[in-house]
Amino acid sequence: MKKQNAEGDGPSMKICICPGSFDPVTNGHIDIISRASKLCEKVIVAVGNNKVKKTTFTIEERMGFLHCALVNLPDVEIDCFDGLLIDFAKRKEASAIVKGLRAVSDFEYEFQMALLNKRLDYNIETLFMMTNVNYSYLSSSAVKELAKNGGDIEGLVPDCIKQKVMEKFSAK
């Protein structure tokens, strides 16, 4: 079934990109992706493979975590990209980029990125989705800090990856 716009004359959005490093994916990420999947015919979760950014988990691990966590969302595809997000979005013929916002500080950065992306391709929109209040404090960095110090990450990451996240830090 195609999602209709307000006038009922066609799909509201065809392909949306939900980008991130997902190092690791959190329940906050899953919430945004799940909600975006209700608005778009297809959501592509785009895992950034930035060689300069130091990640804890490999690109393969991060994509595996997402596959595990999103198995029940059939209209979601997981892919990775290098370089500019807007170039990836164009290659995938996306109409929008969906970004989750937790706080005003997120907005300032994401607004700047949205304007730069709009300058590079006027046809691709950026949509901001406010986080669920239950995840407003949650970040991948916070999860890693808790795990590194033996804290409880229950409810912060999908159940199917919790053990793997904890094992990564117990090995160090």
C-alpha cells in the first residue's frame, strides 16, 4: 500500500535517507527510523563510513547491528556510504533526508548541514524529527561510556545487540 499525501493524489515521499554513524545503533535511532518508515515508501539507513572519524565498531559490525534491529521493518534498506551524504542521496534517488533531533544543540549543527545540502541539490529536502522524550538523553557516545565502565545499557540499545556491545568493551 502506498502512502498518500494530504490531497490523495500520490505518494507523500518515495525514498528517505536516515543517515548516521550508528556507533552503535541506539533505541533512539530505531525510533526515528521506525517513525520515518511510516512516512516514506522506503527508508534507506545510510551508515557513514568516514575514514577520519574514529569509530568503535567496524562498518560491518554497525551494519550487522542495524540488520538485526530492523528485521521487522520490511521497507527499510541498510547501506553504507563514503563522501558527501547528498551525493549518496542523489545516487539512491531519495526525495528527503530524515534527521533526528534531541536538543537545540543538535538543531544548530543539523540546520547548517541541511542548508549546505540544499545548496548542493535543491530537490532533496531535509526533515527534522523530534526524538521521543524517552530517548532525549540518549546517544551512541553515552552508550559506549556506560558499557566501557560496566554500566547497564538495558533499554538503550536493541536487545539483539546488547551482548555484542558489552563484549566489545569487556575485551579491552
